[in-house]
Amino acid sequence: MPTAVTLIRSAALSDRAEYAYAATAPAEARLIFLAGSCPLNLDGTTAGIGDYAVQAAKCVENMRIALREAGADLTDVISTRVLVASTRQADLSAAWEVVREAFGEHDVPSTLLGVTVLGYDDQLVEIETVAAVVDSGPRD
């Protein structure tokens, strides 16, 4: 199924950024706003304590599940915000590399932020996501 999301790049802006600078969806698209995806296991425990990359991977895994439940996939994501509980750029990069790899060629506009603290015990990473889909048939 083709994606409703169109990624926009600009030759007038630096190509160093590893993501598109903007994205659009057609007027008939249904927007999906995901709660921040957290590195929580099914039993509520935090995955990968102390490991930014492992927590980022768990966030992506949980994000994929939430997207699927909403009738979407990673290629339907229109933007992300990656929150990392650290003041070290290396920690932000460790989380970002996992997220960037998961999205592959669908390099959506993204913001990477270092924050003081996140909501769950031992949580280091959280990913906010917006997606857009055009439904092919009637919805309930």
C-alpha cells in the first residue's frame, strides 16, 4: 500500500541532516498521534537499563506495535521527536542511530532532544510520533 506521506528535501538547506526537512499528507489523510513510545516490556519493567541503544530499539518496537494497531506502519510516519535523558551528545547519538536505522530510506523530519528526566524508572529514551494514512475503505 502506498504511503500518504511525502517527504520534502531542500537543496537550499544543509544535506548533513539525516532526515527530510518537512513532510506533507493529503487533505484526506487520517492523522495518527502516538503517545510517547517508551522502552517498557509487556510486564511494565524498563528494558535495557543503562543502555541508550537497547532502549531506543525497544521504543521503536513498541512504536511499530502502536502504529500497526492504528492501521499504519513506519512508512506512514510523518514526524518524530526523540527524547533522550542525557546531557551528553554521544548518548543522544547512540539513541538516534537506532531510530535512524529503523526508518531507513523513510527519513522523516525529526527532532532529537536531550532532557533532564523521563517518566518511568530507569527510562532513558522516548519517541513521540505522528503518522498519516489514507484509508482505502469505510471505517467503523
